Amino acid sequence: MPRGLRVSGPVLLGIRHHGPGSARAVRAALEQCRPAALLVEGPPEADAVVHLADEEGMRPPVALLAHAADDPGRAAFWPLAEFSPEWVAIRWALAHGVPVRFIDLPAAHTLALGPEDEAPADPLAALAAAAGHDDPELWWEDAVEHRRGADDALASFAAVADAMAELRSAFGDGPRRDLLREAHMRLRIRDARRRFGDGIAVVCGAWHVPALTAKRTVTADRQALKGLPKVKAELSWVPWTHRRLSRRSGYGAGIDAPGWYRHLFHAPDRPVERWLTEVARLLRAEDLPVSSAHVIEAVRLAGTLAALRGRPLAGLTETTDAVRAVMCDGSDVPLALVRDRLVVGNDLGEVPDTAPATPLQRDLARLQRSLRLKPEADARDWDFDLRKDTDAARSRLLHRLRLLGVGWGEPVRSRGGTGTFRESWRLAWEPELAVRVAEASAWGTTVPAAATARAEALAVGSAGLADVTALAEHCLLAGLPGALPAVMRVLADRAALDTDVVHLAEALPALVRSVRYGDVRRTDTTALREVAEGLAERVFVGLPVACAGLDADAAAAMRGLVDEVHQAVGLLDPEPPPGTGLRHRWAAVLGVLAGRDGLPGAIRGRAARLLLDGGLLPGERAARLMGLALSAGTAPAEAAAWIEGFLGGGSGGALLVHDERLLALVDDWLTGVPAGTFTGVLPLLRRTFSAFDHGTRRALGEQVRRGGAAGTAPGSREHGTCLDEERAAAVLPTMHLLLGITGGDRR
């Protein structure tokens, strides 16, 4: 027996994590040696749940999740795919009635030790360099993953063990964490030999094999592990995804192409031909013209590239180059689809209901089934009609999870309109969300109870008034009436104590939206409405003073707040009796803002525009305000700011198109700006007019060219009525050349 493979009997199978070639070799070696017990690199706490790997509801990729009982955010994963050697070995052992034990450092120590301070060695890179390869991934594919079948299944493991021994003698034993892990593995191997005899097999990372064959005393290994920090750890199975297999987690394993490796593991023969057929099927499903001839040519090209590069078989690099050249016409755009869907893949594993889970996790799984919201690895858009009970319940669940820090779904702009009865979400389940659910378990055993407790805690710890109003809005969206009394008490206290008008104005829109959403979701919002109305009155009183003395940036921010308060008042008091209500008092505030000298031009212009749009400012009065703002005594920069405030928004251009008096005022002021100051106001004007759509800008240009504003305001004049024929004639020779007109055709 070659050195480095056995420890007086046990068979050590050094593998590469998630390597399909290693997985096939492990299965063949187990069939050959038929061990009495199987030892696997992994946390020993998993011994209690390893039997679940053989249950019908378990479908990889999955992961062992360990987290600290008192701090669920401190967690580690040990992911396994169907082509992972450890998974293949575990499944083989369970199918043959062979006991399985995990031998790595316990998760209780791993979580307490925290992240590694020293990077582990990269044996692949060293071996590839020794073999004359500069790419360790390509070398491993050629040396291991493309090998199929051997007379002695154990021979390749003996060769790998010898190579690792040489590497460790040259590069050292690696970081302290590895030494601790290997000491624990040796102790577990000794325990297994006492119980099962020498007929055991050990599946571990190839790097560890030399350390497990080294002669170390029990006393030395126990001394190395003495005094290690420890926490209480809880362990369970969770779904994993192919995309996450390429990330470092648990023991730090990672691969770049899990979909490709899965294909290599399952392909019985002709892996290149089968792979390119799958690529063609995917591209045809996306309406790309890919035929059987493309597949044949791609196979030939991939084989030719492999021969030119000295590879025994075309690998992922050759097949990718062939797909780009033959099937994608040299474009990387469809190639990106191939990489996303096939090379990486979008598989999301499943875990049986019998797997250990917290009560909150079980409640979430129950809600996912009842609401038909199945977790998926790919992002998927959903549209909810809140008038339907199922959709409303789905919306509440997603909002509650966001409140708990479980970002399964993100709200997106609705594709079907902006009505309050519609919500749009983008859902994508990431494995890390299992940790977030475990963390949220501290707040309760069900999703509603946990979200309620979390909202109450956030209300007490919130920093400002805007935070509390946003939380109140979130509670309504999440359907948490139990949390609202506590949130409302904090909100009322903060609103009474806060004297900053900016803070009050920032808080009002969210509070009013909460009242509106409460109406849509049939929630009692009487208390919210009372607080919102009181907040609005305080904004009305303090806003004119708060707008004085602002610089350009502060004025732009305050103008945005004025817009938000205006919309909030419209929602809070939609149809008041004439001369009464919040709208009437708000109109009076806007009148003060529009007419008070000394306020920033952007705010005065915006207030005038809001009054005009609401039918509360006659056209003559609007023209007078504009005339004063654009008079010769006003600084050009301040006048330009007034125009930006007045015309800001998508409908500002339409206002000028249909009101020639206002257009004439703007045109006369603009043509009269001195050349020395025009450059200074140009960025502001460009920002204002560039917001208009193309049709509006064209209509304005046509009106100015025709002189459509003539005679509608004092000082107005006609434009574009005089033509300088001499200057126009200078353009004609160039136009003739461009149009191909020669000789007598020139007219």
C-alpha cells in the first residue's frame, strides 16, 4: 500500500471539495473497500442529523448551518452539492447501512474562534505549477475531473496523498486553525477505530491527509485542543444554491462553475457533446437561431482547441470559446446567459420538514406553502392586488419579514400603474436568509408575533421623528395592529417635543401615506390621522420662517419638502368645504411663500406653480409674479432659480406651450440676460428645460420661431420674422453638397 493512504488500516480518501471527479473516485473506492464505518470532514454536531440526507424530501444543494444559540448571527455553513464527494460518500453509507460520523473541529469551537487570521495554503496552485500549468483549475480538470474509470480506485488517492505530503514539507502545515482541526480529526479517528476496528474510511480534504497519517500522541492532540473557546451551537440543514457554492463558507471551499461540474458528474459519456446540446437548447428557448449544425461545428471547434492547447479533453474554457464563436456569433451577450443559466446554474435545494428548525422557521415554511410563495433562487417579479385576500396576505408576510431583517422580497415600481391597490415585489431567496430567520427567532415563535415585538423595540430605540413615522407606515403595511399602540405613543411624544420644521415636514408624508394605506387595507387609522393633522398645522406655522436665509442647496432641498407636504395635504384632506380645512390653510401658506421678498427664488417659484396648478392663482397674478421675479432688478441667478422652481416637473413645458403670456415673459427675460452672466445661469436653465420631453421642447421652439408670444405681455415682441438672406446664402453651397445637387438643379 503506498505511503500516506492508510493509518494501520483506515483508508484515507483525500478529495477536493465539490469535485465531480473526486466524487466518482470516492464512490468507486467505497465500493472497493466496503468500510465498516465512514468518517467525513464536518462538524460532529451533524451526527444527529446526517440520517436526513437519505430522506425523500432532501434535494441538494443543501448546507449544514451551525449558529450560536445566544447569537444566531454568528454562523457557519458547510455546503454540499450532489457532486460533492462528501455528499456522495454519505449517501453511499446510508444506502448500505454504514454508520457515518463527522470528525472536524466542533462547530461550538469554530464559531467561538471567529474568522481565520491566516490564509490557508493553495495546494492546487503549487501542484499545477510543478506540472508546468499556470492555471490550477485547468490542471485539476485535466488531472482529476476528466478521469473516468480505473482498475484500482484507491491508486489515485495514494498519488494525491503523496503529493500533499511533499507540498506540506515544502510549504509548512498551514494556519493554526488547520492544526487544531487535524488534531481533532486524529482523536476522532482513534475513537472510531476502537469502536469499529480498522475497516473504516475517511473522506477529507486532500491537504489534511498527511497530517492524519502523522504520528502524534493522544496527549499531544488533547493538549492542543485544551482551553479552546466554546459556545453553545445549534445545527440544522438548510437549502443552498449553486451560486453560493462559489463563495467561501464553512471550510472555505469554492468553485467557479457548479453547473458545469454537475454536468461532468452526471454525464455517462461524451460530456462535451451533451453539454453543447444543452447550450443549444437554452439558446433556442430564447429565440436564437441555433441548429444541429451549430452543435456539430461547436463540438469540432472545442476538440480542436483542446488539441492545440494540449488538453486530454475539451474543458469549460474550450466549450465556452466554441459557443461564443459558433452559436453566439462572437457576442458575449448571449454567452452571459449561458454562464448564468448553465455554467453557474440556478438550482435551489430542498430540506425535508423533519429537519431541525426553530418555531419561527416552521411558521414561515407553513406560510410559504399556504400562500403559494415558494422560495426560488432566481429573482422573480410578483404583482399583488391588495383587494384580494391572498395577495394582501402575501404583502403582509413580505413586509413583516422586511421588518425582521429577512430581505426575501424588495418592493419595486409597479408595472401596472400607481394605484394604492397594487404592489409589485421582486423575490429571490438567498441561503443567508436562513441565518436572518434564525436571528429573528429571538423576537417570537411566529412571524406576526416576532414582527410585532421587533416593531415595538424599534419604536423605543428610534433616533428621530421621521424614523418613527416610517415605522408606523411599515406596521400598517405589515398588518401589525398589536404594534401600533406602542408606536403611536412614541410618535406622539416625539412629535410634541420636536420643534424643527424640517423634521416635521420630513415626517408628515410617511404619516399621511400610513393613513392612506390604512384605508386601502381596512385598518383603523383614527389615531394616526389626528397626529398627522396636528403635525401638518405645525408645519404650516413654521415653514415660512424656515425657508428664509437658505443657500442654493438648502433651498433645493426645502423645495422638495414643499412638494411632499403639498402632496401629503392633498391626500389627508382631499375634498374640504370651500374656505375650510387643511387645504385652505395650506393655500394661505403657499401664498405667503410665493409673495414674500427675500425667500429663495426656487421656493417662491414653486409655491406660485402649486397655487396655479390648484386653480388658486389667476393667470394674471401668476404673470405678475413672474414679471417681478424676472425684472431687471433681480439677479440673473435668482431669476433662473425662480424659473426652475416654477417650471420644475414634467408638466412645466406644457404650461408654457398653452400659456403664451408666461412664455413671452420667460423669453423676454432670457434674451435680455447680459452675456457676462448668461454662462452662470445656463446650467440651471439647461437642467430645467432638459426635463421637458422632446415633443414639448419642439412645440416651444416652434412657438418662439413663429413669434407666438407677441403682444401678450408688456415688452413682448415678435421673433423670427426677419431673414438675413446674405447669411442664409452662405450655407447653400454646403447644403448642395450634402444633398447631391449640381448644376441647373440648384434652386
